[in-house]
Amino acid sequence: MKLRIPFLFSLAILAGIVGCRKDVFTTDSSNKLEFSKDTVIFDTVFTTVGSATRRFTIHNPHNRSIRISEINLARGAASNFRINVDGVSGISFTDVEIPPEDSLWVFAEVTLDPNNQNTPMIITDSVTFVTNGNFQDVDLVAWGQDAYFYGQVGFGVEICGAVWNNDKPHVIYGFVVVDTNCTLTINQGTQVHCHANSGIAVETGGSLIVNGTPGSPVVFQGDRLEHDYDDIPGQWATIWIRGGSTGTNINHAIVKNSSIGIWVDAFRSDPSDPNVLIVDANTAATVRNTVVQNCSGMSIWGRASRIRSTNSVYGSAGQFSGLYTHGGDYEFRHCTFANYYSNGNRQTPLVLLNNYQEVEGQAPIPFDMANAYFGNCIFYGNLTEELGIDLVTTGTTNYLFDRCMVKIDPSETDVSDPVHYKNLIVNQNPKFDSTQVHRFMLKEESPAIDKGDPSITAHSGELFLDLEGKSRKLSPDIGAYERH
């Protein structure tokens, strides 16, 4: 008599047998691990400041599971590095298994100790692996740099009479506040790094003096130095020239990746009532030979203030490359305003002039646009309309675009009025070198070449040299750069 086993019962027995089988691990010494990187490199990291996380994968390319006997951070607890293997943090791991043709992640971070030296340091370690008697490793390499540190997140630190030099970077947490009637001087080649929501604020009577040179500008940027952050806007707050500050002079600087590049703000608290804002019309700043670019908000913002600027570039921004509100007094000569912002969908014109404040349920409060002069300047971007004129006649409306290259929508802006528009070049592409990487020099076929008004250049002796220190021709180019 044959014994019949029901079919479903047979499957259950078979499943049980298969379920009890253990993974078969390769023990062949020729079967090694593969790694997505042989060296994990951390770009320059400030001492005491943790790095961004770097990662690599361990891959088992074989058709059997593999067991890693040991994974170790070579220097152990003494290491500057930290690792996480497949979601578990530690410095040593044993019997880590990887299924056939599968991978797992290793994450690494580093924090460096100060060495009280001005020169960069190199810190190294490795993650080691022992598998089937094989020793393999992935190197960890970090460049470190000591720095001067100021303040703490969410707070300000007041300074007076300070001089910053280029021996070490200067790293700001919160705001460095140039106190009333005090000065901060920053000399050529100095690197200033601001943490998120941090920056420099200059109080009433205070002055920021930036002494860069053509070959050694002062650079203001964020404090994340990994290349992933090279072109991320909004990493820090702003350089804020506050109401009553009159002596700020910025020369040969690069200001990049902030929320607002340079903010000259005449509004300040009334000394008799801190809850009331008043306008200090003396608030002023001079900006020369400077590049402000890749800001999430505005490259430069003047609010009821006085700004003089020459040979400067106000580049791509999420909103305005130049914003001038609540009136004011502004003069820009041989400047380039160019906006090809690529980190969002910009809806605002390149430049906006405004002379009033809206109050809900009331008529606009007018301010005087005493002067807004732009001579031998370029205004160009990737929108159809790049000039915004938003002025009420109840306030003063003095403005003039003089021998400028502008991009406009004729249905939005009428440039036939000779009181406000003089000898313009309209809707001709200036042909910048590369808008993608913020290079707003002129190509040799640019229609801006030799089209400037020499009398505008002659307004100041320093305008006979361009932003890079090149001599301007008798028939100068429009914009901040001279093409030779």
C-alpha cells in the first residue's frame, strides 16, 4: 500500500526544510570585498566644527554571502573620525554579513582639534576590513584649518576697533556687531565665513572698512567648505549697515551665497522709544570693485539710504539683484546687474525702485527718491522685464538710467522719456562669458564693448580702471569689466 502525503502538506515540509537551511558563506580567500571609494576625502574643515557626512559602500560581488570578521576604525577611540556601519555607530564591528551581490553603507564624519597654527593640517585615518583572511582598507583624509571664532548661534558679539587679517579665516556665529562709533577693518585676502543666519551688523556711527585688492579680495561666504556648498544660496544672513552708520567703505570684496548680500538700511529704533522706527537719512555706504552674487534674496538692498557704487557686479539672486525701497540717494557707475538665478523660479525684476510704504487701509506713505542714478551700467537677466519702477508722485521721483544696456518689456516700461532714460541700448544681449558660473565679463562680440559714455567714466579717477584693474579705453565698455 502506498502512503499518500497530501500535496499542501508536502509543500509545508519542503518550506520547513528550506527555511532551516542557513546562509552559505564563502570562505574562499580569493573572494574579497569591493568598495565604491578607496579614499574618502573631506574638504577643508574648521577646527572644533564637525564636517558634513561622507559615505561609501561595501559591496559583495559574489554569488554567496560573505562575512566580514572585523571592521575597525584604525585609530580607534583616539581618532578624529566617526563612522556608522549599516546604521550602527561605533569604532569596531564583528561578523558583519552581506548577502550575495548586495551592499551596505558606511558613513563617516570628522571633527578636528586646534593646532594653533596658521597653515592647514592634514588628518588621516582608515577603516579596515578583515574578510576570509584578507586585509583591506578605505582611507579617510581631511584637511583642517584653525580659525578665529566669534559669537554663538542666535546672539551677537560686539567689537570695537578690531582689525582682521588674512593669517587665519574668521568664522562668525550669530552676528558680529560693530558697536556705536566703532570700526571693524578687514584687510586684503581675509576669508570671512558666516554660519547659518549669521553675519555682520554695523550700528549707528559704526564703520566697516574692507581693504581688498584686485588680486587679493576679501571674501564673505558660508562656513561649509565642502564643494557641495560652493554654489548654494542662503547659507548665511547678510552684511547689514544699520541706521545711522555712515562710514562703511567696501573695496575689492566678494560676497556670495548669503540671503541678502549688502543691506544698507536707514531705519533704526527711536532712542526715546525702541518700539518706534525712524529714518536716519545719513545712513550710507560705498561699495567699489566688489562682486555680490548667488544670494537667495537680494544682492544689494538700499532702504531710504545713501549708496555710492562703482565697478561692481550685482549678480544672480532669488529676488532682486538691486532693490531700492522707501526712497533714498543712489549712484551706480560702471556696474553690472545680471540675474540668471537657477535655484528657484524668480518672479521679480532684476532692479526695483520704490518710494513708498504700504499701510493696510491707508494711503501709501511716500518717501523721497532724491536721486537714483545709473551710468554706463548693464541690466540684463532671463526675464522679459528686468526694470521695475514703482514710484508714487506724492514723493520725489528723481531717477536716471544714463547710457545703460537694459532688458525691458516695452508694454511694461516706456523708456522714451528723456528725463529718466538717456541713450539706452535696449534688449540687446550683452553676451556674458558664462551666466551659469556667474562670470559676467564680456565676450568679444558683446554689443556693450566701446559703447560707454567717457564723461561718465571721467566722473572719478578710479573708474579709469575696471573691476579687475584693467585700464579703460577712451571709448569705454558698459558695465564693470573692460574687454581688451
